[in-house]
Amino acid sequence: MAHETWPNDPPTLGTSVVRIADSTDIVTARQRGRELAGQIGFNGSDLTVIATAISELARNIVEYAKSGEIILALTHRGSRNGIQIVARDQGPGIADVAKAVQAGFSTGNGLGLGLPGVRRLMDDFEIASVVGKGTSVTARKWIP
Amino acid sequence: MRVPILKQGGILIASIQSALSDEDLLQLRDDLVQQVGKYRSRGAIVDVTVLDVMDSFAVRTLRAIAHMIRLRGADTVIVGIQPEVAFAMVQLGLTLGDVATALDLEEGLAFLGRTPKTGPSHGP
């Protein structure tokens, strides 16, 4: 599904796309994300948090949609720099998005920690999903 | 990449060398559970020092490894969880449950050394 763009979305640059089709792509995506985050000035636990969030989002794609992509980009809001992660797929979509981002809810064999966990790890979290069309999750983290 | 498993006395040491895919983790699980029987080991240590990410799958698989080895009659200790990884795990709500952990390999060996093997105890 097409990535939804809202007028208030912060601008992005330095986009890097990682195709996600199997579990080795999960490792590639999180390593690419960690590199990018390091380059723009994140450090320590933030790098791990960002890589972990990417891992969970990529895992959702492999588990529920079979394939999709992770799009990593630099972004800024005012004078603050950050990283934007978009995870999108053309999978089955999520019928009840509000429920899917609540802690403890999972439709698959996960632990119900995927989306709520990513939401806790990152600063911004948006999700758009259409049943039968796919899902797009956008998450951002700002350099403290 | 297959995780090398060393045998030291009655202890198996799985020393993770690089980032692992899901398949690598499942292979490690199968190898350890099998080798505990093959070498009649009383304990296993999984050293995760080099892992910079432990996501839900990794944590779930480590828990499964420890429980399966427990069912085979041996103990497992996870060693070397980095501070940033611990931070991300807590944020994500991931727990290792009742799985034993230790700071590093040395502490893991000490832990297994003082844990008596399940079975008849020998008195003083």
C-alpha cells in the first residue's frame, strides 16, 4: 500500500530501502538502521532501541505479510534531527488497528509485544492499515 | 552462521560470534538440546555478549532453549546481556522469566559450579 503522507510530516532525506522477504533481511534492516542512526549522532542505548524497533517491525512483515520493505531516512523537526522508519507491506492488513497497538494484543503467534513495544521504544508512532491492501507503520526517534 | 559450542568438563558453552538470523537461533537451540544428551552435560552457557539486539524472537528462543535443556535434566545460564540490550528489552516488555542469567562467562561457570546436578545428593 502507498505510504500515506500527511501535510505535517517532517521532511526526510538520505532514504535507504531494505526489501524484507525472509528472516535474514530482518538482520540486514536493523544493521542498516543502526549504521544510519550512528551516522546522524545517536549513541548508546538509542542505537540499540532503534535497531530493536526495526527488528520487530521487519519481523511483523515476515510473519504476517510475507514480504514488504523497511524505508529508513533522516528527518528533522525544527532544529531537531532524527531517524524515520517506515515499514510497509501489501499483506492482509489489520482489521482493528486500535486494538493491535494495545499492549497484550496479538493475532499471530507473537507475544502481543510487537506494535505496542515499538510504540514504547520510539518517540513518534503512526499506523495506517487497510484490510486486504496492507499496512504502513511510521516510527521516528529524535536525537535527545 | 552456526554458533560454535565448546565442551568444558560437564558444561557446554555456546559462544555467539556475530548477529544471528532466526534460523541460526533455532539451529543453536537444536544443537544444544541434542549435545546436552550426547555429552551428558549438566549445564549449558549461552554467551550473548556480542548481540547488540535481542528482539522478541531472540528472547523467546533463549527461553525455549533454557526450558528444553531443563527438561533434559541440565541447567542453562544466559551470560553477557549488554546494558543497552537490557534497557531495550525492558522498554519492549521482554523478560527471560525464570531463566538464569549471569554477568559474564566467568560468573556463569561459577553459577553452574555451585548448582548441584538434579538427582541424588551426596551428604557430607
